[in-house]
Amino acid sequence: MSLSRAENPCFLLFLFVFQAVFLLILYRGGPSHVFRGVLDTPHVLDYSRTHDVYTNLSLFTRAPNEEAKPYCSAQSPILVGPLTITFRVLPSEKMIIRKNPFVQAGGSYRPPHCLARYRSAILVAYRNQKKYLHHLLYYIHPFLQRQQLSYSIYVIQQAGNGTFNRAKLLNVGVREALKDEDWDCLLLHDVDLVPENDYNLYVCDEYYPKHMASAMDKFQYALPSKSFFGGVSALTPEHYMKMNGFPNTYWGSGGENDDIATRIQLAGMKIVRTPPNLGRYKVMDYDKGMETEEPWRRPASHHNTRKTWKDDGMNSLEFKLLSRTKHPLYTNITVDIGYVPPFS
Ligand SMILES: *[C@@H]1O[C@H](CO)[C@@H](O)[C@H](O)[C@H]1NC(C)=O
Ligand SMILES: *[C@@H]1O[C@H](CO)[C@@H](O)[C@H](O)[C@H]1NC(C)=O
Ligand SMILES: *[C@@H]1O[C@H](CO)[C@@H](O)[C@H](O)[C@H]1NC(C)=O
């Protein structure tokens, strides 16, 4: 029956015309027309016109009655789209504090004018990159406030001179951050990346781990590899625990990313991504000599993620908390993460 229908030239012609008309409607006015629901005005993606990240932030003032604060609007009224970003002048700590009067000790913020719909923890693995950190704080605080989020910024600092271990530091950050609050979303954020568009919302996908930094300027705004999960990503605490967090046994930076992508799969999830026209990031590089790239490696016995992921992660995490202090702009968690394999 269906066979004869498929062979009928009139039916095929009808199908073809139907499809053509559908495509025509879809693309009338360009693809941005199609996504009108999300990106309702063309300026949202016009990167030739940028705005200051502090634009109109002063419109958010303290609600007259703290008890009767309304919920924040579903979409923030002050989003502007593309932001002006430059790393030429190093902002001082004092100036960042002055420009962000509603940020509390420990780098915590709640919108003064409304009840936030989302609570996001920003986790930054860190060592000796003070300049990068200042640039990041200057941009990320107002960026998050524009989105009407409740948030805290955690800087997880590795003590000592051993090889850097980004993934393990993030595991530590997750464990420590969840002691403060039931965060809706954990944002794992490299210290040297700044988001370029305030419509790139720092909230989690309900179902899957979300890779946010889908377009970095240093990779010509394309993904460096198909399974890339580095830079900035957003996971709910449930996603994070389901994949047993990140591996503790990659030393150096970069090598853990393939393992993490594999873990997501093995835990029955997949990676979703911010569309590249929104997930744009600028990478700081003004002081290249400061940070020497270390090669990454891990003990040979740990190569097989399929075998190791259930035993290497949040459930095997060991570290020594050296200090936890509230800086005016972030919570400083300094840890001794233990055994560092010697270079050979
Ligand atoms: C800032 O807010 C004012 C008042 O709501 C508005 O007219 C103006 O367009 C806003 N500026 C930008 C760049 O969005
Ligand atoms: C780390 O390295 C610096 C300079 O290379 C050295 O002065 C310092 O003692 C080292 N610290 C530790 C804990 O090894
Ligand atoms: C974090 O705290 C440690 C220990 O108090 C301190 O040595 C370090 O300079 C602090 N780091 C940052 C980035 O504030």
C-alpha cells in the first residue's frame, strides 16, 4: 500500500513542494528569524556593536521590602548581547570592589531587587595567575549580575610547586561549594576565559552536562575537537555525581578532557553545547611568558577510562584543606592535593 503511494509521481511532487514551502517559511528573514524565541532582537548577535559589561547594572537597586521581593523576570531586562572586552589595562582589586557594591564577602551575590530563579556556583581552578584572575573578576561579576543569578565564586588554589591538576581541584571545589548551598548549577570555569555575550546564560541544562565555551577566539571560534569539553562547562550536582566527578589522576592540564567526555558517555549522558554564536569567549594572552605549559600525563595503569571511572573521582577524592577564606570578591580555597608524580 505505502509502496504504491511512494511510487506515485503526484505524491512525490506533493512531498517535494510541501518541503520546499516549509523551508522557505523557515528561512524567510534568515536563520535568526527561526530562533526568535530565544534571541528576539538582531543586536544580540551583532558582534560589531558591543556594550560595556556594567551597562545599566545600577538599575538593579534594593527592593523596598526585602520580605515581599518578587521573583526575578524570566528574562533579565538589562541584557545587551555582545560585550566590550579588553585585557590591556589591569583592573585593581579596589576598583572591582567599588564597581560591584552588592557583592558580599566570599564573592557571593543575590539580586537586590528580586528573588533569583537560579543559584550558580562558579569554580575556578587556580595557581599563580593573579592577573588573569583580576581580569576575570572584573568581567564575570557584572556578567552574572546582569543575568539576575544568585551566585558565589570559588577560587580553588593548588598549594606548592607540583604539577597542576585542574580536574582534581575542580572536584575539591565541588565538594567544598556544596557545603555552602544546594547549588542548582556548577560552572567549571578556566581563569583565562571571558564570555563575550550576556545572553550566554550561566545556568545548567536540565538533562545533560553543557559545554559553554563552544567558540573561543584562540580557536578561531570553532571547536578544537569533536569531544572537546574544556574551558567552561555547566553541570548540575546530579550530573557531576552521576559521572563520579572528574578524574583525580591527570597531572598537567588539557589531558583530562577526553577522559571527561568519555565519563559523560559511560554515565549514560551526552554533551550538549551552547550554540557557537552565543558561546563565544575571549582568551587572555597578554602575558604569555607567565604561565609555562606543562605536559600532561597520568600513571600508566589509569589509561582506560572505561575501567577506572567508577573508582577514580569524587568517591576517591583525598586532599588537605589548608585554608578557606572569604576575600571580598571570591572564596579562596587553598588545598594540598597530595602526591604529584615526578617529571621524568
Ligand atoms: C539602559 O536602560 C535604559 C532605561 O531602561 C534604556 O532606555 C537603555 O536602552 C538601556 N541601555 C542599553 C544599552 O540597553
Ligand atoms: C617553589 O619554587 C620556588 C621557586 O622556584 C621556591 O622558592 C620554593 O621554595 C618552592 N616551594 C616549595 C614548597 O617547594
Ligand atoms: C588564598 O589563600 C592563601 C592562604 O591564605 C594565600 O596564600 C593566597 O595568596 C590566596 N590566594 C588568592 C588568589 O587570594
